[in-house]
Amino acid sequence: MTKKALRQQTLAGLRAMQPTEKKALDLELLAALLASTAYQKAQVIATYLAMPHEFNTHLVIEQALLDGKEILVPKVVGKGQMVFLPYQPNALEVSGYGLLEPKGKQAVAKGAIDLIHVPGVVFNAAGYRIGYGGGYYDRYLADFKGQTISTIYAQQLAEFSAEAHDIAVLEVLSR
């Protein structure tokens, strides 16, 4: 199956999840993430603002802020390029891609980020991922030295071959 077909099939399954099942899985994934060594050691965490069919990252954001951690979210700054800026709930705007992103312009240095919570549509057993096709995370992670983690539903696991430009996530939590 092609990456595109695998992406489309998985997205259809994610969008068909029952809200009660998704909420229960989100809470299980949150507990697993909070218990992870990567989360516990991190002071600066980059995450994403989830779409309705993705793991509910607002749960992580809320808990991390209560835990005194700094939260960053991505902003597209050019074709195929992104940076992370501090999360400020009252300073978000809808991007050209229909996603919420920070209004600011002051990116946080990559070396200051301890942990990146990486989104994706499909993951294989080695931590390689199929995202939405823009390559933003693969480019950003290519020289990132910190920890990476993803929280996914079991239906997002599939076998596929990674390509030369793909960057694996170091830890994938699945429920």
C-alpha cells in the first residue's frame, strides 16, 4: 500500500472513532506520557495543537503547565519550514493550513527544547511515521538532539518502509 493510501485509510479510521472511546484512550495515553522518563525530565516541551481526530494535546498542555513546564507549539515560517514558539492561548491564529498557531515571531532555539511531542498519522514498529505529507517534522527533527515521543492509537500502527529523509521518533506510546 502506498504512503498516501495508508494515510487516507488511517485518517478515515481515526475520524470514525466514537467520542467516548477516543476520550478514554486519550486519558490512557496522557497517563502513559506523564509517566514517561522523557516527560518527567523535560522542562521545555514542544507539542502540537491537535485536530479533532488526533490525540487531545490540550490534556498534555494543561498538565504540563500545572507541572511548571514551558510549552511550545509549532508555527510554519516558510515552505516546508517550521519553528516552535511559546504557547499563549490568547495569542493564536488560524494558519493557511487551517491549523491554530502562535501569532508571535520569536522562535525558541532548537537546543533549548528538551522534548518534542511529535504528531503523525501512521507509525511503524521502528518509530518512523507518515505525517500529512509536508515533511515539516522530518526537516525539523533532522538535527534535533533532544528526546522525541508520540502518543497514538493502536490503529495508527502499520508496517511500511521508511524513506531516506524520514526521522524516527525515539518513543511511541500506543493504546
